[in-house]
Amino acid sequence: MNAFSPLGMVMHSDIDISEFWCWNEECPNYGKKGQGNIFLKERKGPNQRPLLMCKTCRHCFSETHGTPFFGLKTPIDEVARALSLLPEKGSIRAVARYTGHKPDTIIDWIRLTGSHAKEVNDYFLQEMDLDKVQVDEIWAYIKKRKKTSSQARKT
């Protein structure tokens, strides 16, 4: 997928820009996906993470804003792979040995993702006034949707 910068340069992107929204609460497009206002401004850092910009308010934000990966220097795939090994390997030290990261780093990633998961769960329970069974149904639906969408991509 290509994106155009405001300078008219074509920038290559492997992300779906339509899935992002402006994070500036004062922007008229705040929280609205698919408005055509988000574009890839540039790539930054050692992992060349996309820096996105809103055409409406000119607010810039990272591709990982609002995720447990925000601010991490390690590639997202590497963090996700390490965390997915935890149930299989059974211990933080085993995951650290297998991935080559320090145990403290693995613990930091666990804390970050756990905190993010708690925030999402609390949002469903408090802000949307759902009970625990309804939240469990949402997560079951999300898991099922991920499986069917990944199977559809393979065909």
C-alpha cells in the first residue's frame, strides 16, 4: 500500500491507514476511523515505526499509540513471540534464555501487556456497563474473528 505525504512524496506502507483515528480529543475526527484524514508522515527509530499524522488538526502519533507496544524499542513481532512462549516454556527465565532477552525485560513486557489488558477489560465492565459474562462473550467473538480472518487471508 502506498501513502502520500503532504509534500506529495509516495511513502510505502505495510499498514492499513483506514484502521487508525486521530488521538487529539479536540479534533473533529477524534476517534473516527476511515475519515481519510490519517496519513503516513514518516518512519522513525531503529525499527522504522510509522509516525502518522491527522490532516485535520496536524496532530502526530505513533502507530503503536494506545497499545502495550507504545514506547518499546524492540520490534512488535519479537515482543509478541516472547510473550506467546510463556505458557509453553512455563517460566520467565526459560523465555529469557530462549529469546536472548533479560528476565527483567520479559517481566516488563508482561506488566505492560497485563496493564493494557486490565484497562480494556475495565473499560468494557465500567464504561460500557457490561457484566463479566458479556465481556467474556466479546473476547470469545474476537478470538473467533481472528481465526476466521487469518484463515481467509491464507486462501
